[in-house]
Amino acid sequence: MKHFLRLTLLFLFFYNPAFSQIPGLTQFTTSNGLPSNTVYDIINDETGFLWIATDYGISKFDGVSFTNYTVVNGLPGNEILFFFKDSKKRIWMVSFNGNLGFIQNGNFHNKNTDPSWIQGSNATKRLFFLVKHYSNIRV
């Protein structure tokens, strides 16, 4: 009887059920509305939306559905590699083709959609130079 009890306790101690998915976690894919299953970066804006960078544009997620954007909507390129926010609450994006753009108040800005934005301030020019320079580094 002691042997059976020890074996049962040992089994219960090391028992670890395997699950194919984590309960309560939803996986989003192209079948849910993402433009691609390849996601490079995710950032949230000041209003609570999630912005998702993919190799086929970006998506804005409101918690229920995705709204997708491409160069047709004003992106600097379709393959967006990463996002970052500045002190003016703009979300900057760097595309694979080396172009830079930002989102402000739901509008997209880059050198093609708004040629004057790079002329705006010295800080913007320095940021453009740094991102342009360091985005060409291959790891």
C-alpha cells in the first residue's frame, strides 16, 4: 500500500498536462483580417488602438477588427519593419525600402504624401538621418 501511495504522489507531482493552445489566448492570423501572418512590430497609440507592422502594410486593431493600410493609403512602403513614438505622440515607421513616415491624428505622413514634413524641424531631419543610417545595418 505504501508503494502504491508513493507512486501516486510521485505521478501527481510530475503530472503536467499538455495543451495545444494557452486557454484564453486568441491567435490572430490572415483569417481574422491581418494582411499577413508575418508581424514585425506592434505599438499602441494614445487612443488605445494597436498598430501592427507586417510585410504587407500595417493594421490598426480596435480590439474587435483590423483596418489595413498600404502605400495606397500613404505608407512609406508596404513592408514596415518597426515603429517608435516621439514626444509629440507621433508614431514613426520605418519601411524595408528605407523610407520613413509617421502617423499623427490618424493621418499618414511621409516624403511622398507630404513633401514639406521633412523640412519642418532640425529634430525631424536628425531623426530621419539616424533612422536612414542605422536601418541599413544588417545583423
